[in-house]
Amino acid sequence: MSLADDVQPVFTSSCATAGCHVGAGAPDGLDLSAGVAYGNMADVASIQLPSMDLIEPGDPDNSYLVRKIEGTQTQAGGLGGRMPAGTSPLSQEIIDMIRVWVEEGATDN
């Protein structure tokens, strides 16, 4: 899986939208825009659950962002609702693709 070809297009269309995870005012400072998303999530502690990184390369089950899109973050003690907020959840196919990217090491490629 590729961040640029597979994952970033999902972030761009579903997360990095007006009023959500884009720009300086992004919730919890999590800007998922192209060019900055990787540095804001890989090996970066979640604000809502500091004991868990947003993306833990190689470990989707311990990646808070994966838990947020699956809706399982509260099982780990996290806060807030399933992402993306205010719209339908991502399809299982897209969630599985993001999980594979994380499993494969979540590289910035």
C-alpha cells in the first residue's frame, strides 16, 4: 500500500475537509492534508489517548486513528465518536486498506 496513492486520497476526501482535519485549526492539531498528514500521525501520540500513537507502524490494532475509523477507540479508553464525523463511516474495504498500510509499516511513500 502507498500513502500517496491509496491512503492520502481517503484522507483528502473524507477527513481533510473544511471544518475537519485541515489547516491550523484542525481538531487536536491533526491536519491530514496532503504533504503534512504523515508527520502529524506516524509515531505521534494521540491527544485523546496519549498512551497510544495515532499510527503505530506495523500495528493497526494499537493505532488510535485506525480505532477511530473502526469505531473501537472507546474500548481502549479513547474519547469521541467514530470518524469521519457527521457522515457515513468509511467502507470496510477502505478500512481494511488502511489497516494493511499500517501493517506494512505505514511508510511515507
